[in-house]
Amino acid sequence: MKPGDMIRYRDRKETDPHPSDVGEMGRWGTTGIIVRLLDARYVPEGKVLPSIEYIDDVGDWVVCKQSDVEVISSTDYISMNRSS
């Protein structure tokens, strides 16, 4: 996982807030491009976890846990195709 990779944010889990409670922030299953890797603190436990910042498919900047996304296209693969 690295900047430039295309990711897909996970689908909504039963334990997630209801979409009507979070409004536009409840956009599970979206895609985006990683901007940077970072560590972020999550409540209520206050744990610091490996995270990413990405731009989603509507142009919003999002920070989430790395474990909540899957890489669907790597920049290594894109670069390899461009040089062919």
C-alpha cells in the first residue's frame, strides 16, 4: 500500500453507525487514490493505527484505517503498463 494506489473502502458492517446518523460521511464501498500513509488515533479506545489519507471518487479527502481498505490497482502495475 503506497501513495498513488487505487483503493476500495470496505462495505458497511452491522456495527457501523447507521447511514442516516452520519450523513455524507457514511459512504462505504467507495473507491479512491491514496495520498499518504500515516498513523491516526481512533476513539473511543484511543489506539494509534496504521492509516491512509485518500481522495475518494467525489473528491473528498478521507482518513481511515489501512485495514478498512483493499488495494484494487497498484501504481507498480500502472507504471509497468505505461512503459510497454
